[in-house]
Amino acid sequence: MRKARLKKGISQMKLYKATGLDRTFISDLERGIQAPSIRTVFRAARGIGIEPESLIEKTKNSRFFVFPED
């Protein structure tokens, strides 16, 4: 999310104003401290100006995203 936001030149404060998501929550999402709901993914994507699927795909392919062991 951070890479997409910065690529568009959007600050956390601008994203907050566009989405209503608290700036500290946005920071927590970007650092992987919070896990967003589907609704939050859609709100963030709209605020950044990208498709929600893009955020999900980038997360899925991240080396930091791991599924729990079965």
C-alpha cells in the first residue's frame, strides 16, 4: 500500500482526508501491524486511485505475507 500511495504522490494525511481512515491506522496497515477488512481495502484503494485487486495481489506476492501452517 505504501509503494502505491507514494507512487501516486499521496501523503498519509491526504489518504486520511480522502478515505476517513485514521492516519495512524494507515501507518499501521502499511507496516503490517493491522490487518484490514475487505471494506478497508476498498476504501484505501479508492483513496489511492487504484483497483482493490492490485492491493490484494501485491500483498499476496509479498515475501512478508505468509499463510499459517496447516
